[in-house]
Amino acid sequence: MIFTTYWFLLFAALTVAGFWLLPRPGWRRWWLAAACVAFHAHFAGPAGVIPIVVLMVLTYAAGRSRRPWACVVAMITCVAALCFYKYALFLIGSLVAPLSPALAEVLTRNTMALMPNAPPLAVSFFVFEFVHYLFEVRRGGEPIRSPLDFLLFAIFFPSLVAGPIKRYTQFLPSLASAVQARAETGELAEGMRRIGLGFFKKVVLADNLTLYIEAGQPHFGADGLGERWLLLIAMALRILLDFSGYSDIAIGSARLLGVRLPENFNWPYAARNLQDFWQRWHISLTSWIRDYVYIPLGGNRHGPLRRVGNGLFAFALCGLWHGPAWHFIVWGVYHGVGLGICATYTRVPTAGPALARVFQKEPLAGWALTQLYAWVGWLLFFYPVSEAWQMARQLFGL
């Protein structure tokens, strides 16, 4: 909700105005860095800023050294920090508590004493971008030499809260062009258009759909079949409009500064198969999972069984990234299973090729099946597994 606050609107207006009024590139960099620091400090607070500063310094130093072992140590540290701040209590409750409630109680108490009341703001985005940077430097990429440039890459405020997840090799050239450019009416207009579109999606559409869902969900089992499906459609539209709306605001805010952020959504509900869906949905996250989890595990290079196993692990991680809860993991595995079927069904004798011919002749059938699978899956994203299962059965009158 950060982008929809009056504080953010005033902050963004002052930051953009100051950026373009300053005549020198160096001054613009420092102005933008100061604005990003103010943004992060305001919304994260001291307890949220300090851990990120430590990870930033470690990541910068490891990358600057270009030593593979230092990059690996820094990556492990970043991932460990993410696991501690975001998943420690979940892991204790899920893995330790069933075996030893007393030990789980002690670990929970000690963990809560060490961590702030909430995880550091956007810790998932920080860690994913830092791991990307260190991974690329470790395999020969050029490190960021300027501490100021690294600071801007790390806490660039438009992408700080909800992405898109940046790649430093794309971001830094765009930033370098922006600080040397003149303000262009077309660029500013496009930024404002994108921000307006994002606010319309988020505030006008997604938030009102949320009210409709909250009013209807308690009566889901008592409603008629048509009303249940309308509620599912509302859930599917709400999550798309909410996520893509935030991305639009982020991309538009960066565009006001002359910086191009990667696109994050590309009409995912037009996808004709699950592979196509995940090339259109939360693109920066999906591509990160592909490049830094799925491919390093072996990707599709070691036969269909290994390919499916890699996909299941990668999408379980994708689900867990959204939050410390089992239903997110199950949602990720659900999509991993779907992708595995999508990639291998043609190998099934007789039925596989026949089904492929049907989808080729009738693309609408592939589209409908893809959307049905993805939309029913949103129940797992929003609700505990048992409740989602019950709601899914009720959708089909079972």
C-alpha cells in the first residue's frame, strides 16, 4: 500500500522535480541516492534499515573483490538472512514443533528476541537482486565499482517494495543515460500514463474486487454454483490487477526519472498453455527463478524426470517466496506439476499426440484449460490447503 499513500505522492513529485532541475549528472545521482535513502528509512525504520545496510556492504565488498569464494559466502549470507527474517518462525513451527514442542517454544522465543517486529522492508527483493548480482560477478561479470551506483541499484525506490526485480546490467546503463538526459515531455507523459493506469487497476478495480470477495467468501458454500464461479473470477482478476497495478506504478515512477525497469506482466490471461502463462506472469520473478534456480539445478538437460523434478523444486521455492505458509508452497508445487505435464504430455503414447493435435486445431481449448488450471489454483494462493480443496470441490458441485 506504500504507493497509494499521500506521503509517497508528495515524495515522488519532489524527487522527480529536483532530479530534472539539477543541471549536472553527478548532482542528480546524489539527489536520487538521498531520496532513495529517505524513502527506505521512512518506510522501513531503523530496525529494517540496519540488516539491509549490512547485506549491501557485504554484497558490494564481495562483488568488488571478484573472488568466487567471497561471492559464494555473500550469497549464502544473504539467503540465510532472508530465511531468518522471513521464514525462521515458519520453519520452527512446521519442522521442530511436531517433534519437540518444548524446543520449538525455546527457539521461537529466542528468535523473536533477535528479530524486529516485522521482516525488513522488501527483504525478498533485496536478497534476490543481491544474489543475481553476486552470481553474475562470480561467473565473470563486471562488478559495480562505484559505491554510489551500487547504492542506487540496491535501493532504487520505484522498484524497492514490489519489484520488478532488476538486473544490474540493464539498470545501470539506463541510469547512466537518465542522469545525462534532458527531461522529455513524451517520457514524462508516458510515466504519468503508466502511473495512472496502475492506480486505476489497484485502487479502482482491485480494491473494489477485494471488497466483493471479502463479502462473498464467507458464504461460498451456501451460494449457488454461478455465484461461486463469479467469486473465483473476481479472485483471478483481483490478483492480476493488484500485482500488475503495483508494477505499473513502479515502472511509471522510474520512467519519470528517465529509467527503464523491466516489464512484469504481459497479458497472462491470454496464455494458451502454462509455459506461456509463466512467461507472461510476474516475468521478473519467473526469469529469476529460471536463471538462478532451475538452470543451475540442471534445467531440462538431464531427461524428463530430472526436468520435472527441477521444475517442482523451483516452483515450490517460487511459492514460498510469496510468504511463509504451506499453502504458498502447495500452490507452487501445483504449478510445477502443471508445467511438468505441459512439457511431457506429448510423450504419452497415442493420447499425447492426439491431444496435441486438438490444441493445435482448437487453440481456444488450450486457452480455456490453461486459465481453468491457473484460476482454480488461486484458491491455494489465498486460502489454507484444506479450505482451498473444499472450495475447489464446491466449484464443481462435489
